[in-house]
Amino acid sequence: MASYAPGSSGPQIAPEDLLTLLAVARLGKFTAAAHSLGLNHTTVSRRIAALEKAYGDRVLVASPDGWELSAAGRQLLPIAEDIEAALGRIDAHSNSALSGTIRLACPQAFALEYAVPALTELQGQHPGLQIELITATQRARQYRSGVDIEIVVGRPDAPRSIAKHIRDYRLQLYASQDYIASHPMPQTLDDLADHRMVYYIENSLRVDDLDEAADALPRGKGFFRSTSVHAHVLATSHGAGIGILPDFLAHGNSRLVQVLPELFSKQVSYWASVRHESLRNAGVRKVLESL
């Protein structure tokens, strides 16, 4: 790839070094940037060092939040974006308007019910767009996570990121028809103390909205706990006890019956947490739109 000289007679800046800077600026980690570019960590480090030597200034600074752009790096960012856009126009000429790799982290249920259908459809429209999907149910991380988009439960508290509301759902109580046939149907929330409850392992997630749902109910006489929401649905469907389940996973299950619908129904929201640098990527914006 030809070199780019920013009006100086010193060492020339290579466009691939600017694209590497762009990847690090968006993902905050050399390892994540290397993965997205199909490189190794050493090559990313070498390219950033070469860029700093050619430009004559530090382009990145380390912080507890990961790598951040320095003042010099922020000056180079629009140039790097112009190079990326020019390469994107070449891809568009080949009928692939969007290209590159977008890394997304989201809860398992959101991934299977919403993200996978939306993203596979998007890839059908843009064959050059590559997706890496990581499933995790957790609060938005304060530090650079190495992903372009994080989908979390509850509004994220991440000052360096933009929060975007995605969709709402409800946590409700369900039991299998077989379970109800062999156990007395609860009439009040206090009656739940006589039943085994199916939900997350205590303190495993530290997601306030999910923890509050369990805290609002009496402790059952037993439990089936898992970090997988799909395990909750299966365990409840097989009669393990009364499950606290997302409505969008339970409504279509003919084996499940809603329990105490008039007494318990907690609204929960999915939110996206996106860094400013990532949001400047057309692919990231399109993925957010599809979600």
C-alpha cells in the first residue's frame, strides 16, 4: 500500500498504519484491533510505533479504560476515516457497500432471539460485512471492552460511551402445566416461599435490574439456578419449579403457564453501549440500526 505524507519531508505515514490506529481507537485494545484486522498483536504494536515515528508524536495514551487517542491521534483520526471510506467505496463498486468486522457482545437471549436473525439478514445485504458475536449477560463495562457494541440489561453507566435504548421486555413468573397439576397454584407472592424457584445464580451477574427481580420475591424452599436464561426456560418447562423468565422466551412455549400475572411483572430494557469512535464506523451504525 502506498504511503501518505502529511506535508513533511520526514518519514512517510503508511495508510495501513492509520487504519490500525482507527481500529485501536474504536476497540481500545491492541489484541482486539489485531483480531479485527486479521493481524497479530506484534504487528499492531509495530504499526503504531511506525506511525508515531513518522508523525513525530504520540498518537495513543494508556488509561485505566484502555488505549485512548492523544491530541495528535485525534488529528489523524479523520484522515484514517477518509482512507477507510475510500476503501469502502471500492467495496461498494463490487456490490458490497459495507465491509470489515464488527464485534458485538450481548446477552444470550438477545443474541438468539434478535441479534442473530437481524445480523444474518444484514450480512445477506452486505456480503463484505463480518460479524463476531460474544454472548454475555453483564453490566456495561467501564473499561475498553474490545468490542464495537455492547448490549446490556439496564441503562449503562459508562461515561465515555453513548447509551442507546434498544427494546423493552418483561420478567414474569411461569410454571409448566405438569408442575401446576401436581402443586398448589400460588395465590399470593408469599405463597412462592413453598415452591422451588428457577433463576440466575445469586451474585453471578451483578446486573441491578435482574437482581431486583429476585429481590422482590420471597425466597423459595429450593432453587434451580443457572447463568443461562435458556436453562431457566428448559428447567421450568420440565417442571423444576416456578421460573422468573423473559416474556419473549416464554410466551411461545405451550408447556408454560403464567403464574400471578397481576402481582408480578417487571419491565426490563436492553440498551446499547457504544464508544464515540466506534459510532463513526458506518458498519457499526448499520448494525445498531438493524438491532
